[in-house]
Amino acid sequence: MRLALLAALFVSCVRPAPLHLPDGGPPRDGAGIETSCMGSHCYVLLPEAQTWARASLSCAEHGGHVVVVGSADEEAAVWSFASRAEMPVWIGATDEGSEGTWRWVDAEAWSPMWGPGQPDNAAMGENCAAMWAAFDGAWADVSCDAMLPVVCEIEP
């Protein structure tokens, strides 16, 4: 029994376990990460600053993907949760494949909610999207190498 517990602890330190989303109360994973749910979607804020590519991998390790925002209601719900990071957070949109052609990581229909003057590709190579406090949660394009927290979306 003790050996099994130590093995489970070792595995959880090496690779995050998928989030378990129980009914009732704020869902938590084994490490106590709180999530927020809206309808059939649940979100988790991973506060560690990381590149967009690493954020995508982190979300996959938790059984989800970088958040896809499909409506104004979902935008408001995600931002009320994501604003806890007190800095911009990654969302699951990119134009890396074709400059100016933005798409979601899950191929959902594109419905942009850009902040004023965005996307601007100001630093030439701003191919990933983030929610920004300066825009009250609206989006800006950012270099994919920027180090930001991420909101993951997990469907229970």
C-alpha cells in the first residue's frame, strides 16, 4: 500500500493528472487547482508563465486544450476567471499557419473579440492571441514566445 502511494506521488510529480470535474462545488485536480465551469465547458487557470506552444502541451497534459471562446457570454465567463492572473493570459487562437487568417485550436467557427487596434502584428510575428486586462478581457495578438499564464478548457 505504501509503495503504491509513493509510486502515485512520483507519477503525479512527473506529469500532471487529467483534471477530475466532480458535480457540485468548485472542481479541483489532485494538486488543488480550482476550475470554473459554464454549461458543458470547464476552465482551469495554469498560472505558470509559459510560451504558447508549452501552454498547449500543458493543457493537453490536463486533458484539454487552450481555451476557445465561442460567444460573448463565454468571453465574459472566461475573463472573470482568467483575470485572477492579473496579467494577459493565452487563449487558443493563432494565425501561425497563414498571417492574418486566425483560427481556433479546435477548429470551432472563428468569432473574434479583438481589443481596439488589434490584431496589429506590431512586433512582426505576433501570431498567438491573449486576453488583456488593458482591454477588459478583449484580445490582442502577441508573440508566441511571450511568457504568459494559460486558461485551459476541459470538457467533462
